Amino acid sequence: MDDKSNIKVSDAPEVASDQTPETSGSTGPFIEPAIEPASPTSAASTQLQQRQRASQLAQALRNELQKAVIGQNAVIEDVLTALIGGGHVLLEGVPGLGKTLLVRALASCIGCEFARIQFTPDLMPSDVTGHAVYDMQTEQFKLRKGPLFTNLLLADEINRAPAKTQAALLEAMQERQVTLEGRALPIPQPFMVLATQNPIEQEGTYPLPEAELDRFMLKLRMDYPEALEELNMVRQVTRSTRADMLDVRPLRVIMQAREVQALQRIASELPIDEQVLDYAVRVARSTRTWPGLSQGAGPRASIALVRGGRARALLRGGEFVTPDDIKGCALAVLRHRVRLSPELDIEGLSVDQVLRQILDQVSAPRL
């Protein structure tokens, strides 16, 4: 008799996860649920009010993150773009620039469940997703959920784990579910993966497979801060008693999980002109025939450009998506989805330089 035919699900995580702080400092519900309007005029008025509230909430979150993460305003903007757009983020940068700090700060500002996985060469897929364990008392198998069952997942140094373990994230990132012992278990919503990797440390790392790279909405690169920003950072850190890191505990909780979902819904409903939609598709398709690129971006890139454009429009308080919103997220959307030809690689050109050439050549509509 197969005892696995009757498996119970346990919410106890296999790997210890970090929980967000208490939400007593939250600003409270900000976005009212949509109400069926009585007339087209009132419908437009209600939508406008919801967009304004959503934009104010997103801007409040951005301002709060900037208190902890100094000198990375553009990266903060892009992370919020992915959060509002319902996507995942791959953060790349040298050590000490605040990649992990940014994720911890985001977790502190949104009242969602937070888990962290430190990827290592000996990490197994079951350490990420969970697995079945046999209960001696009940004589039944139970599914013990892994840290993947959370709202905000920090995959730290993701390229230090082998491809088999990295692949454990694929189903969750695309379908928002995990299959354990033949059962599809939904992941709590909203769900966002923020993965970090170091471009310098090549020894002991494994390149991310293309299928996984394509599931990241954005790939962000964190650069060194400016001199004044670094001075301010040093001043704040040396006042703290927490070694060499900034303290995220004073940050306020700006929103709850339901409000994150409301932001995503409102952004997805922002109007986008057919010409802007066509522009996003043309930008993505241009990478497939552009000289110097041996691999272009697939349809997921076109979708990510539109979702990113809508999110950026909401962040700036716009009422519709403009070509500049699409262009503003294009580098982050495309840089990990294309590959330079060997000739350009030898010449020393970067992917971003080629993508800027494409953006300069693809004509944007005038609205």
C-alpha cells in the first residue's frame, strides 16, 4: 500500500525564513476596493481617484526605501516597477552596494511574508520547494512547504547553486505554484523573487539558464554611489551599533499585501495607446535582427516592456502610458535576454551600448 496517496500539507517551512516586522506602523488601507459606478462619468472619476491614491502610495514606498538604501534611487525605482508590474528582479553588483539591504528594506515596508534562501553549491531543490516527510505518529506522509511559499523571496547569490536547484524556481516564477508529490500547491499572492548575484566572483558559480533568466522581468545593475552619497552612507552607518550595515528597523510599514495587489491591478488597467503598444513590440523584435546580437529577446520581453511601462506611468502619477515609460525600463527588460555576437564582444562593446543604439533607431510615436 502506498502511503503517499494520502499526503497532508504542512505549512511548517523546511528552511528557516525571516518574517517582516510588526505592522503597527502601517499607514493603513489606502486604496478602496473598486465599486461599480452608476454612470460612465462617475466611472472615470472613480478610476482617476484610485490611480491618484495608488500613485501616492507607491511614491510613499519609494521615499521610505530611499531612507535606508542610499545612492541607488534609480535601482529603487526599477524594483518598484517590477513590484507593481508583478515581475521578478535579478540584482547584479559588486559586494557592499546594498543589494541585500534593498530587499530587506522592501520587506520591512510592505506587510508581506518574507523569506531568504542563501544559495550554496550543496543546496538541494527540496530545500527550496519543500518535500514529503513521514509522520511516525499518524503513519502518513506530510508535505512540508519550503521557504518558496512566501510573498517576498530573497534568493541570495543565486548563481552559487547548481542548475538543478536554480530550476526549482521556474514553476513558481511563471505559474505562481509549486508541484510537490504530484500536487500543485498555490503560492501566496503577491509573489516576487528578488535574486542577487555577484559579477566578479566567478569561482564556485554557475551561470543561470536562459529559461530562468527570461522569467526575470528586470535585470538591474547596482553601481558605486556618488561621493556625497557615500559620505552620507558612512555617516549613517557609523552612528549605528549594527556593525557595517544600515538599520531597516525604523522604516515604516507603508502597505499590506492586499494593497500591493491593488497597485498591480490598477497599473494593469492604465490606458495604453495602440501606437505605444506597437512601439514596445517593435523594440523587442528589433533585437532579433539587429547586427551584432546573436540572440534576441522573445515575446516575454514585449510583455515585460508593456507591464513595466504601465508601472512606471503609475509611479510618476501619469494617466496613461507614454513611449518614455517604455524606453525608461527597456535596458533592464532586455539586457539579460539578448547576447552579443563574438565580434562585438571582442571589440569591447557592452550589451547596454547596443541596446541604446536600438532605442535610438526605433522610432517612437508622438502622442
